[in-house]
Amino acid sequence: MKIWRNGCVIDAVGAIDAMDRGVLLGDGVFETIAFVDRAPLRFDKHIERLKRGAAVLGIPVTVNHADILEAISLVARGEDIAEGSVRLTLLRGNGPRGVLPPEKPVPTLIVSVLPGTVGIHEPVKAITATVTCRNEQSPLSSIKSTNYLDAILARREAAQAGADDAILLNTKGYVSEASAANVFCRFGDELVTPPLDDGALPGVMRQCVLDREPCVERSLWASELLKADEIFLTSSLSIRAVIQLDGAIIGPGVPGPLATRLAEYPRCAH
């Protein structure tokens, strides 16, 4: 497998310096972008979020949009990929031993493209995570940090329970998000999603839904989810219906009409 790293297409194996702070400390940010018909979708929105996350961490972004687009094209053509996902990974680079980052970092930017199907995924059986929670008071809740350990713990808990994903609560007990997706619920005619202040990541697909559908952003208790007519999870690659939560059937136990109608959103360039 080939990737692009700081201007060169190279083999993925051995591509990252073992002393990069991204490896040692999870010091970086990333984006996952839908790739359909050999083109990255919602590219500008993803780059804007990457830059916001990098600014929070103090990592400079020195590569322009055109160069990143060219890198995606080079890797996709080399791997003969027409559909799947693009991963942009920005790491701080090497630095002295310890936690304090260098004053003038030399970042590592990696572009990879993986084959896959965008927008078509099976419905989800989920649990409410108990092993960890989202810290809505941390600035890291608003960025896609390469440190995804809370999500990993939650996803492991789900797998051990025979479920597909986990819903994470925040420190106050409100619903925040899933392990790698935002949460939406429909109660009758009302569509609801947790506000960013409750630790929800500002997802690109989340914003696409908010821009196109009447929706209320408000805090949700975990117990409220069980009363929903529909629950679905949004990410740049898919919109997945949750048909079971903590063993209880949600709605009719099949993908609801709203989740079904929105399922093509990830494939649209909006």
C-alpha cells in the first residue's frame, strides 16, 4: 500500500518515524473523508476542521489545499481506488523527550486512501458505554485528535456485549456521541441531536443534516433514547440506523423512514 507523506508517495510500511510525537503521545489530528467517483466529498469543510483542530494543538498546517488534493489523486490513482475513504493525518513531528512540544515543530502530514463502500451500511445494535465518558469541558472534545482511546474503550465494551457500537455519555450523564459518529433521535415529528456543549464532535455530516433538516439541538438523557421513534448515527462515510439499544428495540426494530431517506447524504457533494 502506498501513501503520501510530506510531498512524496512512499510505502505505508515504515512510513512514520518512531520518535514522532504522533506515535509517542497521540499528538496530532486527522480527518476521514468520503471518496466517491475518484473525488473527495466536502473537502473544504474537512480541511477547515483539520485546521481548527491543528490550531487548538498549535500544529502549523503548511501544505495548501491544492497540494493535498493532488496528493489524494496520486495515491488513489496509484492504488486504483474509485470509492472509499481518504484519511488525512497531521502529526506534530519529532521533538525533545517529554510532554512539552517543540517551539518550531516540523509536522508530518500523511494522506492515505482505502477502498470501501460509502453510504451503504447495516443497521446498528448499540449499548450505552459504562467504561468511559466524554469530557465535554475539554477543548479536545471539539477536535478529531489522533488519541481516540475513549472511543476505543467504548467500542471494545460494545464488542464484548455483542453490539456494533456504543453511545458515550458526558460527565453530566447527557448523551454526547457514538464511538465515531454523531447521534440523532426522532421523537414523532421532532428531530433532536446533542449540542456541541455536551461533548458532541462538530461532525461534517452532522452539520450537513442540520443545514438541510429541521432539527433541535438540546441535551438528551440516556433514558430518553429508549423512547425515540428513530435513532441514527452520522459520519462522513455513512448514516446508520440504531435498531437496538441496551437490548431494547428502538421503534419498529428496522431502519426508520428518516434514516432511510438520509442514507444517501454521505454520497452527495454537499
